[in-house]
Amino acid sequence: MDDSKDWLDKTKKKVMERFSGEEGSHDWHHIDRVRRMALQLCTVEGGDPFIVEMAALLHDMEDWKLDSTDNRNFSVREWLVAEGMEKEQAEKILTITGEVSFRGMGVITPCSSLESMIVQDADRLDAIGAIGIARAFAYGGREGRPLHVPGEKPVFHSSFGEYRNHKGSTVQHFHEKLLALKDRCNTGEGRRIAAQRHEFMVLFLDHFFRDWYMGVPPEDLQD
Ligand code: NI
């Protein structure tokens, strides 16, 4: 078996194990969609498909949103080293996984390679459109958030700490993060797909407010 297939197989197995029991917003299926999207972006944009796929598989392994106790102390670095990955390759992957996460509207998360841009785009694309809507409400439910609070205004977070600690409604989260993601995509193909998914979210919110306010949305919620 060639080496990269071997790596991908054992990484997949490890990630599936770790994400078993997670709810729908951050489960194995999220990882798998990001992996497939990243590979699709890779065929259009270029980049090393092995590095892209490995980083996509590992991108949420140390995520601050995962809270199952046995998931807390996992180190991707230690695992790659223990499994025998050569240092240079491991560093490439770790740099990408470190760069993927969205940490607030005012917090810049730059990418240092094409592979990193691709994985970041794939992760962001899974946060928008129909899947993004489903994931946002699943996550909101898990955190005990209301769907929407009339009169609530979006908050611009200028630090990661602020973003992490803020507890608004799920619809507010659309304004604080999801609607901004199409302009935060790095690659041309990422932006193209993001534009379509964005359009669907705007339509969803339009219906949401129309249904909630029975046709009369309050002034401050109209763009
Ligand atoms: Ni993710």
C-alpha cells in the first residue's frame, strides 16, 4: 500500500473515532464534507492533494468548540510524530490546521499557503448555505441559544475571546459570521460556490423574518 493512502486511512479512522458521539454541527460528516470540498477545490485551484486532504481531516481535532472530555487533550502534533510522519510534512499540515478557524469578524486569520487557503475555504463553505443553516441551529440548540431575539443587534467581535464568550441568538450569528463568509473566501472557486450558498441564506433569512413578523420586519433588522 502506498504511503499516502496508508496515512489517509489511519487518519480517517482516528478522526472518525474522535468525532463519534458529537452532534451534527461538528461531527465526522462535517469533516468528511470539508475533506471532499477541499479536494474539489484542489482540482480547480491546484495544490498538493495529500496535504490538503490530511489537513482537512485533522482541521477540527483541537477545536475549541469540541467539549467531550476525552477529546480535550488531543495533540495532532504528538499523534503525527508518534505515527512516524516526517517533520517537514507534519509541519505543513499543522500550519494549515492552525490557520483554518474563524475567530471573529474583526480577527484576521491569514493563510500561508495555497493548501491552507483551500482548507479554510472548504471549512467556511460548510458553514454557509443549506448545510450551514442546519449546522448553525444544531450548534445553537446545543448551546441553549434562542432562534432569534427581536430587537437584538449584531455584535462586531474584535478579539477571539469576545467572539468565543458571546452568547447571542442563532440568527444573530448569521449576521456576525455566516453572512460575512462569502467575502472571506480565499480562492476563486471558493468564492464562486460561496456566492451561491450565500444567496440561499439570504432567502432563508428573508422567509424567517417574514414568517416571524408576519410580513412586517422591524426597521433595525432590515439591511
Ligand atoms: Ni470545521
